[in-house]
Amino acid sequence: MFKKILIALSGTGRAEEMMQMLLKIEPIQQAHITILNVIPDSTNPEQIAILRADGETLLDNALKKLNRPDGKIKTMLQEGDAKTIVCKVADEIDADLIIMGSRGLKRLQSILKNSVSQYVFQLSSRSMLLVKDDIFIARINRIMVAFNSENPSEESLKLALEMMRDIPGGELLLAHTGSKAGKTADPAADPMLAEAIAAAKRLDIKVRCFSEGGDPSRKLCKLAESAQANLLILDSPERRPSVAKTMPDLDRLIGSSVSDYARVNAPCPVILARK
């Protein structure tokens, strides 16, 4: 599960609310949490003082809301380029998960409007939980795991099983989409889902299966909506060589990958899982 979590707060969005819900899941209660707020650089001392005061207030309020007396939570205020600082701090604390709000900008909008969450997704090799600003969920009890022939699903399934075993009455949703899906009349008979179904049964976790052909990105989001999933997990494998860490991956930046389509269009928060 997640042992070190970084929450990047911007003053808007629902990242805090999502963390509060995650802390109801027993294994996540053991995690060390760092709450980060990044303020822009300024040469104006008065402006810096105001930004720092606002940032400290934001962090203090978040600390009170999460209400963890066990010393496993700390705050951090830094100045600079938010997307660079978030990646830097995530590496420094060796975060297992980065939680960020997302405006859900589409395609080139994310570049033109300098989307921090999109660039962190692009530049970091760590798992991310993106919570769109316009989405509210009351609880986490239906977790959907995405399966398709292009991406593996090992990390996603592992995370989902670890979370589901501590959610009373929860339901695991297994969704296979893409060209190789929809070949069986009964989705539970889909060979792609066989190992996941067996693993869930061993843990006595309720399972519902989906297998539909067609565009994997669009089908996945439609299934998440119809099944009323309140968390979607999909593997987002590292594709860039180390020499290109700082170079844009245009497939992701313009939104043609399943991960990026889900980031923008999923009707629920999304965990992009990486080893």
C-alpha cells in the first residue's frame, strides 16, 4: 500500500477531501503524509510575505482537517515553479503516491494553461491520484480496475485488492476494454479477468465484471459512470527513456493515451499506478 503520501495543495480542488476518505481505509492510516503548498517566486518582499501567509494558513487548515495526532503528518511551504517543486519533493521524501487536484483540461489546453497536474504526471515516475475539481464522492466503496491489451494491470489490481479487503460491503469492478474485449457473452468468462476474479474470491471480495470492445478509453469512462465507480485505478507504465525525462511526451500531452483520457474524462477520481 502507500507508506509515504504527498498532497500538493493549491487552495482549490478536493485533494483534502479525498485524503480524508482514504484515511478511513486501515492500511492507509499507517502512511506518513506530507502536505505541500508551492507559492510563485517574486522579487517583491511585500507580495512574498502575503503569499507566504496565505500558504501557511492553507497548510494549517489542511492539518486541522486531517486531524492526525500521531505525528505522521507534516506540512511544507516552498517557493518556485509548482510542477518542478512537486516532482522534487516527491523524490526527496520517496513518495509512493502524489495526490493532486485537477481541472481536467483537455489536450493542448493542458499545455497552453500550464497545467501542473498534467506536467507532474508527465515528469514523475510515481503513482498519482488525480481528483477533478468538479467531482465529489461521498465514500470509497466501488473501485474499478482497468484492463486492456496495451497496458498491464498488475499494480492496479494489487492496489485495489489491498484497499478492498478493508472496505466492508465494498465491490471490486473489473473492466476489460479494447479490441480483445467483449468476446464472451458472460464478462466473468473473459480470460483477461480470470486471475483477478480468482484473487478477489480468495479474499472474499465481491466482484462485478465488464468486458466491452471498442475504444478502450471511452468505453472505460462510460463503464465507470454506469457502474457508479467512485475510484478508478489503471496502470500508467513508464514509457520514456531516462535521457528524455525532461522532454514532453506528446502522446500524453495531447491526450491520446488511455491514462490521459481517463484523467480528463473519468467520472470519479483516478489513480494512475506505477511501480
